[in-house]
Amino acid sequence: MRVKVYTVNSFAKSINGGNPAGVVLNADGLSDVEMKKIAGVVGFSETAFVMKSNLADFMVRFFTPNEEVDFCGHATIAVFHTISSKGYIKSGRYSQETKAGILDVQVMEDLSIMMNQNIPSYHEIIEKQEIADSLNITVDEMLENLPVQIVSTALRDILVPIKSLDILNSINPDFKKVENISSKYNTVGYHIFTLESLNESNAHCRNFAPLYGIPEESATGTSNGALACYLYKYGKLKHDHITNISIEQGYSMERPSEIKIALTTKEKEITEVRVGGIALNLSEIEVEI
């Protein structure tokens, strides 16, 4: 069987930047096994499958080359960029049914996409030594005044504060240890960050998810949604800037990416999380399964 797959780079900062995702439209007739096979052949960190929904405008399922995940930010950007570019929808607000819940998505006039994520949940604080060992760094190379903590706005990630951009870029993880710790804490992976940046952004990041077959990822919507909430919780965002948060990622992979986040708050509590950006290089391929 041959299947058409659209490919697009989400959160792209430049023509060569962003995080590639696959998009399969009209996927209702595909089995779970077939979707997993397609994702494996495509080989991107995630491929999204768009289906009909009785609860929302669309149902979207997300597969890594290894298994299904509840939600994927950059693949959501890819889905809505694809269907809007192909003329299936116009600018406006839409909803998608995912395994992480029903989430709203806004397609802007310039084809940039902003998607709603869940209100943040803050989980375990992890001993820094355990994480430092898996990253082949010392605890002294982490920021002292911020914890290593699991945070989720859709998927659980371990957020790891690093002192400087130089240290961040030099990190060479022990991926087996990262995988084991990710499994131990029931998380997708590590989202390591520094408050230093190249372009006056709020943070600069790298993301490791070897448990899901992704050694490093160039742009992650869910992880950065969680990071923005974490930075707000620990007083690293000015209140008048929380609707215009910018996070850099992918530079270590030569795939410059920019993730935009807007938080809505009431009485210092986050009431809405929106994550977005632009996508470039829409094309299509056919895969045989």
C-alpha cells in the first residue's frame, strides 16, 4: 500500500530550521499497526494522522518511529499549516481531539499557528546529581536557584536548568542513562535550558528523548510550553512579557527554531497556555508499507 505523506518544518527560524513532521490526511482507514509503520518509514520524530471526530473539528493521533504519544506540539503546527495551505480550512479557531484532550488551535492570517495546551501541572523535583551524571556534567554546571523538575502541559518532561550557553552546547549525554531515568520517572525525556540566548530570547534549549527513539529534537512545542510555565512559577518572566515569550532551540543541530508562547494569568495562576510559530517547506512524499 502506498500512502501520501506531507512533510513540513515546524517552528522554523530559517529556511533550514525547524523540526520536520509528517502529516497524513484522511487517515481514518489506517490501523494502528499501519500508522506505526508509516511513522517508521518517514523517520521523523513524529508523524501526525488526521481523522474525523465527533467531538472536535479533527481528531489527530501522533506516532514516533517507536510508538504512539498522546500529543505533539510541532506536529500540530505541521497539521494545521498543511490543511490551511491546501485550502481545507481558512484562518480562524479550530479544535482537535487528541489523547491529551480536546485542544484549541488558531490559524492566523499569516499562516502562523497558535495552539492551546493544558494548564501546567508541576510534579517531582529530582536530585540534580542523578541528572548531572546522565548528562556527563557536574552539579556546579547547573543553575543553583532553579530545580530540576518534571512539568507538563500535555506531556511530562524533566526540565534541567544549565548555567550557560557554552555548557549547554558542550553537553554530550549518556543516552542510555537518559533513557533509563526518563522511564523511571514516566517522562518523555529531558528539556535542558539556559537563560542565556543568541537572539534576546527568554531561554535557549536542547531536548533529549531517547526513550522514544529521539536522541535530540530541534523544536518541541509541549516541552517549551511546560518551560514557559516553569519560568513563570519561579519568577524568571516579567509579568508584562508573559504574552510574548520566545524560546530558541535546534541551533546545536544546525536547525534554528523559534517557539512562541503566550500565558494568560489570573491572581498569579496560569489559566491558559498557548504555543506556536511558523512552518516552512511544505512538500509531499509517498511511502510504501
